[in-house]
Amino acid sequence: MTKFDDVAAFWQAVSAPYTPPGSELGETMKKSTDAWEKAVNIALTAASDTASINEKWTKAAFDNLRELSAARENSTDNFSAWQDFASKAAEASSENLLAYSEVVRKSQLATAELAQSYTV
């Protein structure tokens, strides 16, 4: 596998004859790659956070379904089990949508900060 430094050295050697003296091409490339790295990290962090929310929500839903499918003695117990299931599902939905919105908020703030700090 080629290391990043090898690739960077190659591109510097290739672009050297085409770079006018005193050019800021190297600096611009460095800024661009730094911005790209930060943007990718923002996206991957958001993806990781949403995957964690999804995993937690799915496990909770399966646990609630196990409780719902348990055998009960009479129909009133079944009715209350369905009510409990519905209320837990509604509560979980609102909590997880709030968690998703927090991930989006953090990503938007980080992206706005990135956009303001880099002018290429």
C-alpha cells in the first residue's frame, strides 16, 4: 500500500514544473486536504452516532415485542400489554427522533464552522 507521504511527494514532483515561482498552490492544496479530512470526519461521526441510535432503538423494540408476545391469562391482560407496547413505542420514537435531531444539529454546527474557517 502506498503511503500518503509518497503520494504527496509524487504530486509535488509532478506539479513543480507547472507551479509559478511564489505560487500558493502548495498552501492551497494543504488547506483543501485539511478541509476534506475534517468534512469526512464530520460525516463519519454523524453516521456512527446514528448507527448507535438505530442499534439501541432496535434492541429496545425487540425487547418490547418479547414482552408483548408473552402468554397471558385473560384478554384484559392482553389489552393492557398492547397499551404498554404502544406507549413504549411512542416514547422511544420521540426520544430517538430527539437524538437524531441532536446528531444533525452537531453536524450542521461543525459543517458551518468548517465552512467559515476555510476559504480556498
